[in-house]
Amino acid sequence: MTFFSIVIPVRTINDYIKENITHLKKLDYPSFEVLIITDKKEDPPTNDKRFKFISSGPVGPGEKRNLGVKKALGSVIAFLDDDAYPKSNWLREAERIFQANPTLYALGAPAITPKDCPLRERMSGRIYESYLTGGNTTYRYLPQQQRKVSDYPTVNLFVKKEAFEKVGGFPIEFWPGEDTKLCLDLVKLHGAPFLYDPAPIVYHHRRDVFLKHLKQVSRYGQHRGQFARIFPETSRLPFYFVPSLFILGLFFGPLTFLLHPIFKFIYFSVVFIYLGLLLLESLKVGLMEKGLKAFFYMAVGIFLTHVVYGWNFIWGYLKKPSLKLRSVDLKTGNYVGG
């Protein structure tokens, strides 16, 4: 039986990690430990001996995870975010997949938006799940068919400890993006992508629309833009450039009207097609959620996501983003902002 080490970085004990611990205790798998890495030493919220609390200082998530893996006893590391929690069969399904694939060095699985979360949080999840924003990565947010992948977020990522150590762990100068670089190093080491499987599910809280959601999107855009410049193997892909090209065309396209009338036709054709797709997607979600608010959040949210991601992708491509940790409320330990 595989012994799993679950590694969770967090700045301080907060409501999310308390919820996470509650669900981790319900795992229907006997062989695991949990390493929770905080900025400073704190009183543990549980006396369960399977949970270990480690202080790291105010460092980035990559450095926290490296410390967790260094102290881990398991042969497979299960990376999990503090604001995510697993289904009870999470580790049992992961073990089944590793047993069926002896040469597998890493495994990614979906992070689903909790069904009982508030509407504005749920709508952020809907935006990521949409093909208009998620594109060919919607399998990260919804269970889809098994496939090979070469990039996966650490909200639900399993890596064999031996493979992790061979590539030197996470880079400490990136956040977000440290998981993309780790995956790139793993793929280069093994000369092949790894597996995505829909079975080992976790539930992942989202940032409320609009401001918190867009703050997160801005970070994603900047770091993906930077990676498109310095790591073309994983990030210089057409999909990542589409929002930037669309926004540039939307705002500067009218300048081409002076060159030839055909450009005016092309411009408005693209705009009408985009609006049509946006309307259809928003109507679909509005009907699913049974409310006009959902329609509004979806229509505005998708458009703003494109704008914010597109501009920040360009910014990140031109200038290296700074590593800035999320702020926390000193009284509650909960995160402030997006």
C-alpha cells in the first residue's frame, strides 16, 4: 500500500485549512500523513498525530512545499491547496491509478467548485469552467476523460518523491507559476508527459466575482506572459495569446478602418460572433443557476476575465512580475483580497 504525504502550504491557520483538516480526517485510506507549512509556529487546530505543523517563515508557496517534501515520509507527495479539500476516496483512487501505471511519475486530477458555496464564488468557478475562458484546460475544473498532460496546478497534483527530488523541487522565485516550472522539469527528466485522471477529486474554493476573481486572473496573466517568454516549451502556445490578441484587436482594430473597408467588416464580424458566444454561454449558465444574477455575472465576468488576463499577459511578457504573497487578516488568519 502506498504511503502518501499530503503537503499544504498556508500563511497562517485560517477557516479554509480548518475545513480542509475536517475532510482530510474522513479519508477512507489508512496510510497517509499531512504536513501543513505555516509562516510561524501556531497552536495546531487538531491533535491528530497524522497532522504535522511546520513553520517556514514568510516565504513563497514553492519554498514551503519544498520544506514539506523534505520532511515527508511518503513515497508519493500529494500537493493540495489550503482552500481545497478532497473527497473521501481521493487517496484510494490515486493509489489505484499509480498501481495500474507502475512507471507513472506524476498525476493530476480535477479541482471542482463546491456546489454549496455562495453564488459569487460559484460564478467564478463557472467562468473557469467555460470553454470561452478555460479553452482546452476545462478538465482542470470539471472531471473529463483521462489524458496525458505536461502542466498542472498543485491544487490536486501527485508526484513521486523520488522524481520530485531529482528535479530539485519547486523554483522559489515564482508564484504563481512554480507548479508549471516543476511540471516542465519533470516532463524533461522523463521525456514524456504524465497522466490526468478524473477520479481523485478535490473541491476548490474560488475567489468571489468580480474584484477578487480578477485579482487572481491578473496574477495568472502576468506569470503566464513571463513564462511564454522564458519557458516556450510549456507556455508559448497559441491558446495563451488569444485573449491578448482579442483585446488588442478590440481596442485598436478601428484604426485599420482607414486602410480598407474590409477591415471594418472583419472587425464587426468578430465582435458579433464574440457577443453571440458570450450571450449563449451566459444564458446557459443563467438557466442552470435559475437566475438573472448568474447571467449578469457570467456575461460581465467572462469579458472582464479576457480583458484583465489579456493585458496582464502582455505586461508579464514585457516585464518580470514581482513575487508578492497574499495578505492575511491578522485577527482571523483569513486572506484579504484576491
